[in-house]
Amino acid sequence: MHRNRKATPGVHGPRSAATALLVAAAVLAGCERGSSSGPGASPSGPSGCPGAQARAGAAVGRAERTDVPWDGPTSGPRAVAGKTIVYVAQTMTNPGAAGAADGVREAARVIGWNVRVIDGGGTPAGIQAAMSQAVALKPSGIVIGGFDPDATSQQVARAHAARIPLIGWHAVASPGPSRRPELFTNITTKVEDVAAVSAQWVIATSEGRAGVVLFTDASIPFAKNKSELIRKQLATCSGVRLLAYENIPIPDASSRTPQEISSLLSRFPGRWTYSVAINDLYFADAAPAFRAAGKKGAGPPFNIGAGDGDPSAFQRINDKQYQAATVPEPLSLQGWQIVDEFNRAFSGRPASRYVAPVHITTIDNSDGATTWDPSGYREAYRRIWGK
């Protein structure tokens, strides 16, 4: 029976040991900076990139730890009673947005608030309609769940005019309060850290020799920025080549990804050894095409999702089915943080500015889990709220 992943003291797994050996063995000299190459580039360099490998191995080892203690807020205002929150999701087919919404629901039950979730359906018109509906309900607060607030600027303006605080989940690129667009705070891991460590995982595990395909959704500024950061980090290793940069909108992933996978396998036979995607769901949609092409579930290509770490991604990792790793958001924790940040807003207090540390899940440290659920936050928030 699979379960949520709890932080377990002392668990590091075989990959951490391998990482330590990699760092110890790596020479101190850095490799020359490479550049992303288009189709036709060779997936391997003559000697990898020892300096970049050492840095990547150290970063990956830290991110794979499962014994990280709670480092978030331990003080704040007591629970404010009688609030209603509306969570507007870009699309509830995005497992990250859906997982954060579940966390909001769970935390709201503890603090004693009401929550309503409205699905934007993944289209501009649907998201605008969902935001209009949210503002019309006159809630205590609105969550912008995984879409650009500028795409609903009229609705955002109406919310501000009604003095309804807005909190983003992956709404803008950076965590913390935002002035343009105006958000009380934005909840996300640091996109720079997520992007860097996913690319470093490729560099470290491939020993600096990889042919990579990168999947993104350029229609979402947050996602496009993440993929550009991944591309930059991959380019720090001269032995890593970017074979293709695939732009597939998340709402179209189920229909477009399988045919793109088939095309890529034809274009890069034997050279495509690793993939990075800005969201794990691409690999759910890719699996049938890999299977039809006779590819083994354990790779290559070895696939890592740079977000969001939904249960199906963990299942694929645990079963060695076309995904080797994920950089999961602590979705439940972030849902609890959203509720805590609203409580601070309602109490006239500033945002906590807490940012969860980046984490990597592989089969070596998942322990059969279905989510990355670090320890300590539920107890900490209950104490803060007096619950």
C-alpha cells in the first residue's frame, strides 16, 4: 500500500552514497561552458565535465535527503474565525494545482474555514470566467492557482477594489509578496533551484554525457522561465547536448505528447538518453508511446520532472515506468501555507516569506511514497493557529 512520504531521519539511500563517490572522484577543474544544440548534435562529449559533475553531484546529494527538519514559521497570529476561501485553478487536470487545492482544503478544515474550488479548465476564457465567478462570490480571499494573474487583469482589479486579498500558487516566477501583479504573496519553491537541480541530476547521473529533450509550456510565463533556466544549467556541461526543446501546452499534453514522443524517437535513435519536463504529467502521456516503441520502463531515456511531484509521478518512479526522478513540490505543505498566509493577511500581519527547500525523489529514497510530504509543518501551523 503506497503512502505519503514522511521525512525519515537517517534515510539517504544508495544514490546519496553514489553522489558522495562522484564528488570525491571529480577533479577540481571545471569544464568549459557548453551551449544548447539543436537536432543533430552528439549526445556525448569526449570527457564529460568533471567540474560541473562535482557541483551537480553535491547539489543532488543535498536535495535527495529525506531527514530535513521543519524550517518554516513557528510564530504568527491566532486563527481568525469564519472565513471563506475560493481556489481558482488553471486546470484541475494539472496535478500540482489539484494537489495544492487538496492541501488548502485539509488546512481549512483544521482552522475552521470554508473552501470552494473553481476549475478554469485550462483555457483563457475558462480561467477568466472562473475568476469572475470567484470575485462575484465575495469571499474572504482568492487563490490564483497556477496561472498568470495578468491574464485575468480585469477580474484581479475587481478583487482589489473589493479588498479581497489574492494569494498565488505558481502564479508568478518568484515566491513571496508581489507588487506587479499585486499579490499578498506567491507560494512556490524557488524556480531557480528547481530548474538547476533537475538539470544537475541529468549532469550527475549521466556522468556529463547526455542527449536531452526538454518539454515545456511556453504559454505559462512561470513554466517558460523554468525551462529557460533548465536549458542554461544543462549548458554548464560541455558533454550534455539539448537535442530538442518541445513546447506542448499542458491542456494539450494528452493529445500531443504521444505523437511528439514517436517523432523524437525517430529523429534521435540511440542519442536521446535523458528528458526534463517542467511538469511530471508529460511523462504520464509519454508512457504509451515509449511502450509502443519497445522502450523499457527503466530507460533510457531517463526522465525527470521539474515539478510537481503528483502521485502518478511517484507511482511511475516506484514501478520504474518511464520516469526516474521528480523534483516534487510539497503540495500539501503549500496548501497549508496558503491558509496560514491568508490568516496573516486577515490579521494585518505581513507574509511569512517562507520557501520550502528543493527536493529530489528517486526510487532510492521514495520508500514507496505517493507524495513528498515533509514532516513538521502540520504541527507547527496548528500551534501558530491555536488549533
